Amino acid sequence: MKNIVGWWFTFSDESNEPLKLIIKELSEKYGNGQTFTPHLSFYTCADVEQDEIQLVVNDLSRLVNAFKVKTKGIGFDKPTHKTLFIETEVN
């Protein structure tokens, strides 16, 4: 049986602060004022158990060093999804 498994990857405090301000400003201007924690959402539909996937994610998180990205722009999805996209340059 395939399971749908998802994770939120959060940013460092240094990166979070400017993103929080952008989210707050856009939410007040275009939404209902609700904000959320800046994060990257990942999900998969796989024929493995969540515990097995979690082990792989844990291993990968120890191998990946911190990195910086440069932004190209921002966008958003329909209000029902309440998704903010930040476009980045190829690194």
C-alpha cells in the first residue's frame, strides 16, 4: 500500500525573519491576516513505510550543508491553497 508522507523543512532564524515580514505584509494586503511559519513542503507517495522514509531523510539531513539561495521573485497560488512561492536562481 502506498503512503503519502510529507515534511516541513524550516529555515534558520536569520532567514526566517525577512520571510515572516513578507508573509505578514502579503497576508494583510491580500488575505485575512493569518500568517504561517516559512518552510519548504515536501511530500511523496511511496510504497514504503513512513519510518523507512524518515530514516533516509534523517541521513540526508546530516549530509547536506547549509546553503544560500538568491531570490528572483515571489508569487502565490489561489486563496484556497494559501501558498506563497519564492522563485530562486539556479545554484
